[in-house]
Amino acid sequence: MKKFIALVLALLLCSVSLFACNKKDDTLVCGVTIIPGLNEKDADGNWTGFETEFAQEVGKILGMTVEFQEIDWGQKYNELNSGAIDCVWNGFTANSTDKDASGNDVKRSDLVDFSYGYMLNQQCVVVKKDNLADYTSEASLAGKTACVEGGSAGAAYVSGVTDEDNVKSTTSQINAFPEVKSGAVDFIVVDIILAQNMCGKGDYTDLAIVEAIELDSEIYAVGFKKGSELTAKVNEAIKELEANGKLMELAEKYGFENVLKVSETIE
Amino acid sequence: MGFWEVTLSLLEGLEQTCLIFALTLVLALPLGLVISFASMSKFKPLAYITKVFVWIIRGVPLMLQVIIVFYVPGFLLGTPLFSRFASVIAAFVINYACYFSEIYRGGIESISKGQYEAGQVLGMTKSQIFFKIVLKQVVKRILPPISNEVITLVKDTALARVIMIVEIIQAAQNYAAYGFMWPLFYTAVFYLIFVGILTLLFGYFEKKLDYFKA
């Protein structure tokens, strides 16, 4: 019996030491979710997309190897604060808010350190193509049911235009699309860069962006753990890539040349 | 987005699912036996501590345990102690070992005292009695509840995606970013086949153990 117990414990110890984690200082681990055009995998499983190549160029300047780790967007602050990833580099809207534990709005810039902004984004309203005619202005959203990503810029917007009881939250923007397609809600509010890539494709040929309703613009930036020394280094590298035209080259490659904008302030 | 392409990438996800499933079983089945011994120990403090431990592990959602094991060491030390995969295995093994321990305890306590006495009369040692007489009958009795847990484990592997282990559900979810929902529904086929094979396997084991007319 004692031999048996000793064997089991030895087995457990071995497996723990086998899996021990060692992270290197010269790697930059970027937390990403798959967003077509920004971060996605090609047929061979290699990462591509604007954000991917942007991060890799910055990595070259800093002399760091860039790794991409898929994350659950809802866990992004846990991932950063636990050191599991070094940064969130994935269409991270800097001038937005999140809810804290007691439901109050907290500025994202109070939760993480942001790099310089580099790309303009907008929220947009997506509905079924057949219903497009019903949506002519912001007033037509009143009383309709909506779905947004919890804690997103879209969530802040819908609370102002329709009743709170009508709003449903999902864990990611991607998950909002089946809600509107299946008729569970009337409209969703998501990033325009994402919506342009989704509407009219695959299973979503019957969805469309409501052009008549235009929302405030936002800016994307890279998010780091508070106090990280990487922020300043990455900022310098972004400036360098802007100056030598490399950043514009990448934006043109992926069709983002009209929204590319490096700005030192993110408010 | 062809059918084969999706099937192949789901099979890659299934590999992770199988790995979590197999490692959890291999480690949790024996660990569960150790925990069940501790909870039946004659040394009372050990028995009480074990029971409280089992209460905590069975009382907290497995998903939360996965999150705690992976993120909390990082919050304390600034960098994660274990890799994502190791965290998932650790959380799953401890959780399932606790469930198994209670099944073992029920099985062991169902064996009548007379069996132990018969063993002693024959001059067998305590561990001989346990491994050669008791355990074999226990295995037969606990097979149906164990098969329940094993089948639940197949589907619980999907919880690993909370810290982004790309198992089969996450592999399918990645297609949602391109506007495709059907790969997610398609995963049901893989789970059904997996559980179907297990069901047949357990049916076969039960037949094999038929010779114990206990």
C-alpha cells in the first residue's frame, strides 16, 4: 500500500516538473484574438494580418522575438497582470471604458498603460439586410433589442439609445453576430473594421452595416501592464516605423491606409 | 472554407481534447484512491482535512479552478508558474481525483467485513487483502459511476478554452471570426463518436468482470 502511494506521488511530482513554465526575457508575448485583417492565421497556421506584421516589425527594432498567444478577450486584464502575456496588441480601443466590480465606469487608461495610438476605429450598427430600411437615424434604435460585447465601447453607446432591459452582453464581438442573424436581437454594435470583414461573407450574407447612423471615432493602441518598461520602448519603435514609412506600407498591404493615424495622445 | 479543411483543423483540436482527457484519467484515477484512503483514515485529523479539501474542490466550479491555477501564481510572482496546459491538467486532475475518491470510498465501504476476516484467517497481509480481494470487487461495483464521470470528463475538457487551450470547441470557435457557425455545431459529431466508443468500452469491461458473482 505504501509503495502504491509513493508511486502515485512520484508520478505527480514528475509531471509537475515536466510542465514547469519558463518565459524568456527576449520574447514579446502578444495577446490576440482572431480578427480578420488584423490577426489571423494563414492556411499553414502562420500568423498574418496588419497587427501581426506591425508587432513583428517592432520586435525587430527592439531585438525581441514576437510570439502570439490567443486569449479570451474577457480575461485580457488577468492575462496582463499575471504576466502570462506582455501586451494586448489586437485592435485594443484605448479611449474607452470598462465596468469595475461594482458596475462603475473605469477608464481603460487607468487599468493598463497604452502605447501611442496608431489606428482610427469607429463603432457601427449592424442589422439584417431586410430590415435596413427601418434604420434611418439614431432615434430608430429606441425600443429595439441589442447585443454588444460586455465592456466594449459599443456597450457604452447602446445604454444611451435604448432601454437597459433590451441590451444583452456577449463575451466577444464575434459572438454578437449570431445573435442578430438568428433574430435573437434587432441590432448589434461592433467595431467597423470587424463589421466590414464579416457582413456579407460566409454565414453572414444577410447582414449589413447601417450607414445612416455614424458613431464617434476611437483609437487603437497597444496595452501593457501598468508600470511596464516596454511601453516607452514600443512607442519609440512605433515612431521609427512611422518615420521610415514602413507602417504605411503595412497599412496599404492590408487596406487600412485611410484609418492609419499615429497619435501620442489617446484621449 | 471546405469541409475537409474544417475537419482537419477540428481533428487538431480533438488532439488537445484527447490529451487532456487521457492525462487527467491516468493521474486522477490513482490519486483518487490515495484521497479516498485519507478520507477513511483512522487518524481523524487527516480524515477531516481531506473531507474539507474534497468539499472545497467539489464545491467550486472547475472553470474557476482552472482560472485560479493559471492566473493566481502570476498575480503573486509576476510571471506564471505553470504553462497553460500544465495548469489545465493540474486543475482537472485534482478536481476529478476528488470525485473519484468518493466513488472509491463508497465501493470500498460496500465490501463486507467478512471478506477481510476471511483474508486474515487465510494468513494474508493487510495490503494483500486489499489488492487481491477487496479492490477487485470494488472495481466491478464502481464501474458504472466511474463511467459516468469519465463521460462527463470528455465534455468538461471544453472548459480548458477559458485559458485558451485550443481544444475542439475553440478550434471551431475560431471559424466564427470568419462568419462560419456550422463548425461549432459539427463538433457535436466528434463528441458523440468519442462518447460512443467509451460507452461500448465500458459495456465490454462490465462483461469482462462478469466472473465475480459478488
